[in-house]
Amino acid sequence: MSRQSVTALIGLAVFPLLAIGVATYLLANGTLPVEIVAGAILILGIGIFSVAAALLYRVSQQEDRLRRQYDRLRDLGRKVDAAMTKLDDVAVQAKLPVGRLDQIMADVRAMGENLRQLIQKNEAPVSRPAEGVAAPSSQSAAAQGLPRIGGEHLELLLEPVIELASGVTAHYRALLDLTDDQGHVVRHTELMQKADQGGMRPALDAHMVKLVAPVLRRLRARNPSMRAIVPIGISTLGSRDDTTRVVANLERDVDVAGGIVFEFDHRGLGQLSNTGIENLARLGRLGATLALSNVQVAGLDLASLRQLGVRFLSFPPHAADAGFGPAPSWREFVQYARAMQFHVIVSGIETPQQASAANQVGRYGYGPFFAPPRKVRADAGVRGVDRNASAA
């Protein structure tokens, strides 16, 4: 109990004690006039009323202070979420050696035109070997159906997305790496960053959908609820022509379109024009759903996102738990998101502690802690017509 409250209680106790003293004196003497008795009762009543009013005023002040403190803590939590997201971006960049980035940048500039030719070449129909005639080699680019020129080829990988409560693989996340004959690999994140800078992202997005469709068909034959999360660039969504290429691939494989989840960065949402919003609706009409990655809770309008077709929200591990357990505001958000039928994904999980924290707030998770991305077998991306693709 605070010192001010103790003082107020002592003050409040004085008047009843005074009344007891007056009553005792009256009983002992019985000589006091009525005026004195009435005055004592009046003073007692006024004193008790004054102290009670003071206590109510103090309690009201305390409630106002607590409310202001709660609002400040909630704002601070939002700022921490934003700061941690920025730190996460810095950490990702810090893991990439500067020399390596410069080399990749130079290489991608040099092979920009080659990559365009790779995509265009792979868009042409792939001829199947005659019955009974073996393919030249299981490792050859032609046999894999992967675009190849100048020694480089694109490889499709699938990263397991785990249902945290059961530990079972529920979905997969599609990635695209660029590899040369010497084994040098440009990983998905780096490749897409450079593709965005070089204007090649739409071609890669359309190509990835083409590779994913037959693989997803095979996976859904065993598990109809399986989905493939396919990253897509804001530049692709912002162009009607570029989105048309993606839509054309979905229309060709419309039986699996409902299993594809297009994922794009939350920060790019504000960059979408009216054309971009219309393109999201085009994808939704074919059955595809949407996912936001690197989501920040502050200012998130779940009702509007639901109207756009977003059903999955992806957060980095520190967004939900920076080491002290999920904040109350985060728990409230998760409950609200679940009530609106959003699925929360925790991305990039690396440690058991992150996995444990993710299990408190998310339904799904992925990252090195569970399993690394796995390369798709050579014959999984080219035989969509006979629907016998599989994933390794």
C-alpha cells in the first residue's frame, strides 16, 4: 500500500474515533446539551465525506495514469516491432559478404540478357523423348527442363512449412536458385533482389509458377490440402501484362490454382496502384490466395486485407517474442487474426527458443531449425502434361 493511501486511511479513522470518544463522554456524564451533540455529528459527517471524496479523486487519478501508461507501452511495442524488422533486414545484409555481393551484382548485370533468353527458351514447349528412348542424362539441362545457357541454370527448391502444433509438414514454400557448372549458387533472396533491380523479376515469377504447378499437382494427389507458397514481386503485380503471364500459367493448370499462395512483402502493399489491386483480384478469381511477408502489426487493417484475398500473415521470430515472451498487444492481435480466419506463419526459425515462442502465436513456421529447402527432382518440373511430377 502506498504512503498516500496509508495517510488517507489514518485521516479517515480519526473521525470514527472522535465519535466514539464523544459518545463515551456523553454516556459517562449525560450533561451535554443537544446543540453540542448535533455539532459533533455534523463535523463527523463532513469529515467522512471529505476523506471519501479525496480517496475517490486519488483512485480516479491512478486509473488515468495507468491508462496512459498502457497506451505508451502499446505504442512502444509497435515501435519495437518496426525497429526489430529493420534490424532483421540489417542482419540479413550483414550475413552477406560485401565482396560476394559486389561479385553477384557484376555477374547478374553480365548475364542479364542471358537470363532473359533462358526464360524465353524455357517458355517454348519441351519435346518429350520417343517411347523407349532414354534421355541423354538425368543431370542435363534439357532432361531437367530447366533453362540453361552459358553454363547457368535455374533450380526449383521447396522449403517445408511446418504445422507447429503437430510438427508435420503442412505446405511448401517455393524458391528459385541460379547455379552454374562450377557449383556457384546465387540464392533465391539475392537472385530476386538483383532481378528486381534489373527488371527481370516478372519473367522469373511467371517461370516459377510454371515449374511449381506440376509439382504441386503431385503433392496434392497425396494431400489435397497441401499448398505451395510462391513469392511474387510487386513489380509483377503492378503490371497488367506481367500479371497476365502468371495468369496464363494458372489458367493452364487451373486444377492446382487453388493450392497456390502468392506471397509478397508487406512494405510493398502501399506501392500497389489500382492496376495492382485489380491484378490481385484476377489471381483470386482463379482460386489463388495471398500471403503477406515481413508483416508489421502497427496500422494493420485485417478487414481490408481479407477483402484483397490475403489469408496468410508471415512474421519474423522476433516480431512475436523479443526474448521476454509475447506482448499482451501481440496476443490480442493473434486472437483477432484467428477470429478473422487468418493463418499466422513465423518465418526464418533457427533455434529451439524461437520455435517454442512461435508455437505460442503462430499456426505454421519454417526455417533452418526444421529443414532446409530441398531441390526438386529433375523430372518434376517438365512433365506436367503426363502429371507424374514428384518432389524430392
